[in-house]
Amino acid sequence: MPEADLPAYDALLVVSFGGPEGPDDVIPFLENVLRGRNVPRERMLEVAEHYQHFGGVSPINAQNRALIAALEQELRSHGIDLPIYWGNRNWHPLLPDTLREMAAAGIRRALAFVTAAFSSYSGCRQYLDNIAAAQAEVGPSAPQIDKLRVFYNHPGFILPMAERVCEALEQIPPERRSAAELVYTAHSIPCSMAQTSDYEVQLHEAARLVSAELGRPDAPLVYQSRSGPPTQPWLEPDISDYLRARHEAGCRDIVVVPIGFISDHMEVIYDLDTEALEICRELGLNMVRAGTVGTHPRFVQMIRELIEERTRQTPPLALGDRGPYPNTCAADCCPAPKRPAGPPR
């Protein structure tokens, strides 16, 4: 398609999960997250304590602000004149409010970058539904929104992740480094949700690509942060069980790689840096947690490259044999699971 025939966009919308920014926000935020889902209130209160452990503040909003600031500079330095807006699913700034702001500014068509690297109902289709609901709430003046593609195998995600793992390995004594084990982790989701998406396949491929960049054998993928009733099957093994099993097998050093997350939000700083680390300390297992991509310059560059795929028809980039994910989600992609569940975030 000639560049002159490509759609004209006049903004970028960063779409994310949202998080509380003070103790009084925690319960209303979690009620938003769990509305209509079969999660016991006891579990919600348990998760609320995770947030209160950090003063009721999730780091996700600050991290999104930092990402937006870095992205503004990246776009400006490459002559891309797109104002950046930000809207969340579950907490302020909420998507309907952001779309109203965009409409008032005269924005007619925007690209959306969703802060989820992998395809699942919660990471893909639900965000599309959130955007559609916000557009309906705003009315005819709401801008059209086109979502940027999933980026689980983009070099701008894989290469920074490999660098983060290298940084983690350097924290292990040199004489033990080669024997140190890697384990990749991602948010568990209900098996019914996994069966309707490529979530597991994409996670395994991303983990394989990172290991290949490191010149290491493939490492296992485990899961964390499950919620929902015990009777509902979720993806396993759980990281806590895995760490105990590796200790029993004689492992001395392990690097935990949160491949399923792009920033160090609550599931990382509590479920890994607090709970998993405490288990390892009790066992005498040396655990080092690899960083997430966050605002790594190559990751920020990747977002700009995804924009240029849509605005300048630059060649799509992808590592491995699966190729780039399609620019347009199929109408039936990542359908809702049969049973309601707590979301990955």
C-alpha cells in the first residue's frame, strides 16, 4: 500500500491495567478488577494486603508515566508527531475519561499500544472490549482506535529481556554462574482462557528465544499469581512448588525471569520479590530476579517501530519461525473464558 493511502493517525493511546495510588484506592480498585468474576471476597482482601504492604500504591501507574515520557522523546526524535494519551481498564485515568479528553482535543483516529506482550482474553480481547465500551460511553465524537499488534517475539522485547537476564546472572558468583538455573514465569490464567488463545504457545516461544540469545538451553516456564476458586483449573506448575522441587534436586542458584510482564508491578514486586524470595531464603536457595523491560531504550524503540509499521509500512520485525503477529486481531480472537476469573495484570 502506498504511504499516501495508509490511514492517518493523530494520536497514540497507551492502554493499561491501572493500579491504586494510595490506601483508600485499594478496595475500590480491586472491586473494579473483580466485578462480575467468581473470586471470593476473602481472596480480594488477601490481595488488598499485598497492596497495603507497599502503602496502597501499585508501581504500575508510575511505570506507565515513565514509559510515556520515554516514548514521547523517542517519537519526537524520529519526527513522529503523535500526542500520547493514557487510559486504564480499572483505575484512573480510566479509558472513558481519556477518550472524552481525546474527543475534546479533536482526535479522530488513534493507535493503541496495550501494555501486554501476549495474547489472552485479559491481555487482548478484554482490552478491545474496554475500548469499545468507552467509545460507546463517549458517543459519536469518540475517536476510532486501532490496536498495535502483539509483540511477544519482537526483537525489541526479546533482546532487552535477554540483557536483563545477563544482568541477573552477573549477580551470581562467577564460579557458580554456569550451573545457575533459569526459570521463566508468567501470570497464571484459567485453563479455559488458555484454551481459547495462544497465550501458552507465545510464552514458550518468547522464553525459547531469550534462552537462544543467551546461548543457554531452553528453561522451563512456570506460573504465578493465580486467583479464583480452588476448584477452577489454572495453568501450572506454580512457581512456589517449582522452587521447592529444584531445591530438593540440589539447585543452588536460580534466576527467575518474569517473561510475562513488561514492568515491575505488583505481581512482580510482591509475588516474586516478596513471597518467592522468602521461600528461597527459607530453603537456602539463592534466587536472583531478572528485571523486566520497563523503559529499556530498545523496548521503547520497539513501540516506535510498531507505530511505523502502521503509519509508514515499514517491514514488521520478529524473531523465530512464527513470524510477526497480524496487525489486525481476528473478530473471534481470544474469546472470554467459559468461567469468570481473576485477571492477569
